[in-house]
Amino acid sequence: MLTTVQDDGHWGLQNTGIPVSVAMDQQALALGNLLVGNEEGVAALEITLFGPRLAFTIDALMAVTGVDMGLQVDGHDILAWTAILVRTGSVPSMTGFTGAGCRAWLCVAGGIDVPDVLGSRSTLLRVALGGFKGRALRTGDSLHLRPLTQQVRRLDGFSCPVGLRPQYTVDAPVLPGPQAESLTPGTRQAFLDATWTVSDASDRMGCRLEGPQLALGHGADVISEVIPEGAVEVTGSGLPIVMLADRQTTGGYVKPFVVASAALGWLAQRRPGDSVRFRMCSRDDAREMLEKQSSARKELTRLQAIWRQRHAGGTLHLTVNGVRHVVEWQDVTSLEADHEHGS
């Protein structure tokens, strides 16, 4: 089990040597947070391979995004990508991933309440920075949650439509990297034609790939420079590494390709032994993928507002002693909000 606290990361600090350290699938994190009424980048639990068993000591609203991990609450199956109200004393557990993929994000209303370190609550395991005591969660750890408001409780049952969820494609789209000319045309094509295998040595820092060795015309070394997320480094062994969330800030290997940002969540779901293929894409294609993700977040925000409004009141039909009554009700918080705005 590897479960850590992650959010939208440390930004603006790479010049000091601090990695960004974001959630491995930023879209899954953002959508999960929207399901429970949070801002997109709020801290959540990133779960890898095997999920924890949790005991809630207060009422909470939670949602699990990413791949289906067999979520149950008190022994009852619960849908992923859906906000659910978990009562005090309930015990959510994960029976294991039911399909392809290896990561999920457990978001709770109000976020995971751990200290803010350098502008983020993300965990950087290599230097024991941030998150919960700078490490992965262990049995017996206690995490603080914020009390639920009535408005947030209304999101119970709110679900992300399938069409808005990340679609993990078969091939990862790549663009030319800073050292695109370090490979001969034949070697570049060999990279694209090959079926690569995810190595056991892969982690949040990088996805190491096994396959044919790539011939480098002028060697693997360059003067150290900044490493963008998704950069495909080729080491002296001729094997590529896709640099991910916890990558170092600079490096001295050639980077002939960069994986399109919108596809990094797909790589985050590759398990050791899984196959990976790449295809070239244009900047316009990469930009369009990002815009599609942005549109999905905006649409879920719109649907959330509609859901809140519909669940702020209702009509009850009651029959008492043979007499039918119609009772209309509205949530007190809605009346208070209307009064505050002068309506």
C-alpha cells in the first residue's frame, strides 16, 4: 500500500530545487474535489495499488476518482466518481482495483487537513517534506477533517458523468522535446514503433521503460537544464524515463520527446509490466486535449450548482386520517442565503 496526501503542488519553487510534487492525475484530483464541493486543487489521498481501510469519527462527504478500486462502506458496494455521505463510525474500505490502472484519489469535503508547507500540502517522499509527517500513511494514523456544512451535505449522491471523466487512451501522445535532434530519424521512429514495458523501478518521480535500446548520435549527456513534467529522458543505457510529478528540477540527459500534459494521468495508471506506446501529436492537438479537460471541469461545476439548487427544497405528499396534504419545504440555509442577498 502507498497512500499519501497530494494536492496541486508546489509552484514557483523549482529554481530553489523544490519539485512541483502534484497529484499524479491532476484531472482526476480536480474532478473529485468538485464532486465534494472543494476547489480543484485541494489536498486528497492518492492511493496506489492497494487502498486503506478508514474509520470516520465525524460525518464526511467523500468521493473516489481514478480507477475503480472496489470501494465499500460498511460492506456495501459504492460507486466511484460519486459523492457519498459517510456517517460517524462508518468504515470505508477498498477491495482492490477491478480493472486496468493502479491509482485512485479519495477526496473529502474541506480537504485533508495537514500543514501547509511552502504553499502546498503535497507529500514529497524523497525528502520527507509536507503531507502527513512527510511520509506515506500507516496503520493507526489519524487525519483531521473539517466539519460538514449543510450546503455541502446536499451534494450526497452527486456523480460525475462518464463523458466528463478522464479517458485513458491506448497510446500516449508526445511532442518534440528540447533535444529532439539527439536521435536520428530512424531512432525516433524506433521509439514510436516500439511497445515499451513499465519497469518495477517506476515511481512518482518517473516512469521507467524497458524495451529496445535507443542509439544516441552524440551521447546521452547535456548541460543540466530544467526538466518539464512529461519529459522523456534517454539515459546512457539507451532506455527512456518519462519524468513525472516528483521529478528533480534539473537534469543532464537528452530529452527528445515530451508527453502531452493532458496524457500524464494515463501514464500514472500504468502498472509495472504494463505496455506503453507513443505517438506524435501537434501542439494544437496537445492544446485541444487540455481545453477538453478544462471544459469537463467547467461542466461539472455547472452541474454541481444545478444539483445544489434541486436539493435545497422539495414537496412532500402526506395522507393523515384519510386527508391528503401537500407540504412544500426549503432548506434553512437557502432561506438564510436569500435573506443575506436581499432577495
